[in-house]
Amino acid sequence: MTAPTSDATGIDWTEHTLVRDDGVRLSCRDWGRLGIPRPSPSPIPRPRSRTFLLLHGLAGQAGEWDALARLLRADGHRVLALDQRGHGASERHPADTSRAAYVADVIAVLDAPGLDLGPAPAVLVGQSYGGHAALLTAAAHSARLAGAVLVEAGPGGAEPGLLDEIGGWLRAWPVPFPSREAAAAYFGGGPVGDGWAGGLEERDGGWWPRFDPEVMVASLTELVGRGERAWWDEWAAIDTSLPLLAVVGENGIIASAEYDEMARRRPGLRGVCLPGAGHDLHLERPDVLHRLIAAFVAEMP
């Protein structure tokens, strides 16, 4: 099912709904189908057109990528942003919240007949939880990809107690928020607050998250465990010929020791640390992230 959607600039992207074989409904924004011509603000020469699939973080949604998607589309690329299972307009209560299920969803989008993506390999861009999904997809399906960009994501293990900490934070949201503005203020204001508030829906006289906190905790359990799980074997399984870019924030969650180990095990890894940026650097500095990605894809084989 396809439905055009409007924002302040008019019809800007198309929403597609896919249904997996197990009945799970997936929703994604397609920024390339309408073919709206826009001048490119990038000083970097345009590479050939590519397909991008953008993957948000835990408790996020496809709209977080709107600014970056517009910039990539202006460069002539086909851009899709997926509401991952359990999030946004996709299935809110999937029975399977394993990491393998999230990877299978990525492949299902790339293979969806209605999207007409063609045989050319895609570039994955994922932030945090979505970056980890991009990592695992690259490990299992390197041949399907032209490259992967990991934003504030890596294969290192989590600190003990992180699962309880995140679960407690999500359950503590004072929902419903009385207004979107109140929600943005609660999340710290600025572009990050606006980005998180943009993931809410208005119903029953208030603004509510478009996810179930318990589903988020279930989705995170395999990823972080109780601090004992790491994903270095999957990192090593990524084909050495696949271009990889890691973008981290100076104040983000990827410690320098983890990045150094990523680079040691993967000599061809390209990495950038953005001074002053935090974990949600895709919301804070989409223009900078765009320039880094544009340069990355321009140098791809």
C-alpha cells in the first residue's frame, strides 16, 4: 500500500506499507519515488545515484531522518527510511524481537517488489540500535550492500545495568504529554528534543509514544544482555571489501577504546568523531553527517 504524505513544503515523501510473511507490518518513507527536483547544497561532486536505507535507533522512528533524507535526495539518491518493527507506524507488538528479525526486515525492504529498488546494492545508514542492525546486516549479507554507515554504533558489549537503565527511562516518561512543545522541552529542547517529540502521536487528549516500553526492553535484551554480550565475531564476519564509515560524537556512547578496537580489527574502516556532538548527532548535525556520507559514497568503487 502506498500513500503520498504532505508536510510544510507540500507532498514530500511517500509512505509504503509492507507485510512480512509472518504478518508483521512494516512502514517506510520513500523520498525518491516522487522525483521532486531540488538543487544540491553539497560542494562535493555528485556520485552516481544510489539507494539508501536509513535505520533509526531504539524508541525512534523514520521521521528522525527527514533532514538527512532531503539532503541525500537532493544529491540524486533514492532514499528510504524504515520504521523498524515495534516502532512508529510499523507493527507495535511483534512476536519476534530478535536481532535476526530486524536484519530480516532490512532484507525484506530491499527485496520488496513494490519499491522497485532494482538489483543494485544499497547503502545502509543506521544510528545506535539501527546502526547495530546495519552492522549485523552487513555481516550476514555483505553482497547485498554497497556500504554501511554506523552512527554511534559498534560491536562492543554494554555496561552491566544498561538494560534496566534504559527500561526505567522509557517507563518514566510522563505520558501523555499535554503538547508537542512540552514533550520537546522534556527531551531537552533544541533539535534533539524536537526530534524525539516528532515521534509522538496525538490521541485521547494528549501526546503519546508510538511504541510499547516493554517491547523496547524485549528488543534490547539480546543486544545488551546483562553486560556479557559483545558482537566482535559479527564485526569480523563483514566482508573486507565492503566500505564502512563510523561516525561518533565526542559526547556519545562509543568510547575511544571501542572505536580503536574496531579500527584495529578492520584496517579499512573510515571513522570520524564530531567534536561536541552527542549520541543523537543525526538530529544535532544532519548537514555535517550528510557531508561525511556524501564524501564516503563519492569514493566508493
